[in-house]
Amino acid sequence: MQIIPIASGKGGVGKSLLSANLAIALGQADKKVILADLDLGASNLHLVIGHQAPKCGLGTYLTGQVAFENIILESEYKNVRFIPGDSEIPGLTAIKISQKNDLIRKFQSLDADYLILDLGAGTHLTILDMFLLSPQGIVVTAPTVTATLNGYLFLKNTVFRMMYNSFKKNSKAYAYLEKLKTDAASLQRLYIPKLVENIAMIDPTSAALFRHRMEQFKPRLVLNMIDDPQDTEKSLKIRRSCNEYLGLDLEHLGVIYRDTLQDKALASRLPIIIYKPQSLLAQSVYRIAEKIISSETLQFDNTIDDTFELAGSEAEEDFEQKMSYVEDLLGSGALTPGDLAETIRSQQYEITQLRKENQLLKSKIVKACSQGFKI
């Protein structure tokens, strides 16, 4: 089975459009496809494929309300099954490490030719880890400056995530990265090839492992919403940046022109590939599907299998997610800095009171024991 994670540095660039229509195109080519909506908390992939609002999905599975097998739904389209995301949980930031690892195991055991993962936008660790389930993930971007920049930054964060996953916690390479993190400005300026050269001088084994993974990593780019052939130059800029700054060879999977028919198709609750199969947009998707079918399926051949190492990684990620949850509350306005300070003060007061009660109970127990011994 080939896993195809589809991601974007920012929302609104057509990631779900490509995911849905690509799944149908592959299904029409007699491939067994499972399409999964991993944009949890903002799930709308069912609207793109014209599916009724799901009663259950990944959210209900993760909250223990339904078995995983029961959220794999049949679709109206040939050879395509669908895993809804639903909105039972607020987003990927809320997934625990154990839940993420469970999902990965479930995904990898599915019976299909292709598993397409429509990921949420952004660079949260869970999104990066899901993207790294395959060395052939797809990054969707648009020709605007912000979209191309965010597409590049997504790949940069993915490479750094791969680097951290490649180094053992007690290695010199990992310690070197941790030291660099204290100087964010220097880390941002340091090109990945140069960084790997520095690491190779102090920890050649770790550097070799990362270089091996980078050789296997072959992400693919789709440039959507173009209006003019000159827009394709934007993808060349991303490729040059990835090559120079990340040491990454990016494959261009295809371009998709902006098409107003897509809005009409969405309003009709039909994928564009069904609504107007002869449209320029649909033909672009078919062309991308043909490239995927004809390409070799690649797999990463090394994983971290040390359970203690994994537990350490999970602890660190749990802490980062815990802090990101607080940051999300502060950023959304649901929790103000004053509210946070007041909560901490009240908890400190409660802890102090509990300590006093504990000391009192302890003294009573000591006194009772001493009296009992005298008797």
C-alpha cells in the first residue's frame, strides 16, 4: 500500500480538492483507495465528495465511542472508501501521543492500494509525523508569495522533524541540536547541508543515518490556482530553495489552473472530476493520478524501535502539546493572561492548604501511634 499524505503550509490552497478528486481518479483506474480526513476540528472533506454529514469518524473513534472498522465508510465512487474526520475533538493539537501512534498502526494495516491522508494545514508535530509516514508526501501550494513561502517552511519543518527523529536522545548530534535551539537566529540562518556537515564532525554515525533518510525522502509538489504559465516559476523558486537550503530534491507532480467550475461543483456537492470530467481542472487531476500510478512506491526503511527512546520522545511531545494548548487558549481569547495568573494563584493556594492538612493529619497519626505504644 502506498500512503499519500497531502499537506499545505497554509489553508485555502486546494488541499482537500486534490485529495478528494485524486482518490476518485485512482479508484476509476481500478485501484483500491481509502481517503481519510485528518483535518480534525475543521473537517469538511465529506462536503467535497458529496458525502452526507457523518455520524461517526476519527473523532468518535479517538474518544472511544466506536471501533475503527466502523468509521471506514463506503462512498458513491468506484473503489473509494472514506474515513471522516468529524469535529469531536478540537484539532490535531489535541491528539495524545498514544492516540497518534494507534492511528498510525491502524492506517498502516489497512487493505488498499492507496491511502490518501488529507492533513490539516500548518506545521504541528502530529501533522509532520503523519506526513512522514511516506517519503512521497504531496505539498499543495499556490503561486502567491505567502503560499509559496509557507509551502517551503512546511518542508523545512518536516526536514528538521526527520532530523530529530533520526538522532538518539543520548547522542552528540541530538545534544548539538538542543544547544542550537537556544539560539533560534543562528539555527534559522544555518543551511541543512552545512548543519549536517557540522554534525558529521562530532557524530558521523548520526549524520550518516540522517543522510540516508534524506536520500529516501522524495516529497512532491503540486502548484494549484495558477492563472498563467509564468506562475510555474514560483514552483522553481521553491525547488531552488529546497535544494540550496535543505539539501532536498523536490519532485514537481503537476500544476492545476484556477477554475470557477470548482465552485459550481462544490455547490452541487460533486467532485469536479465527476461534475465536469472534461474540464481543465479534472484533466490536471487525472494527469497527476497517472504519474502516481506509474511511479515507484517508496518506503522509509528505518524506524526508532527503542521503547525507552520512544517514551522519552512521547514525554517531550506531550509537554509541547500541553503548552501549545495553553498558547491556543491565550491566542483565541478564551483564556487571558490574567485568567491564567489567577488560576495559578488559586492552585498554589489549594496546594498550600493541602500541605497544611497533610501536616495536621500526619501529626495526629504520630500522636495516636505514640499513645497506642504507651498502652
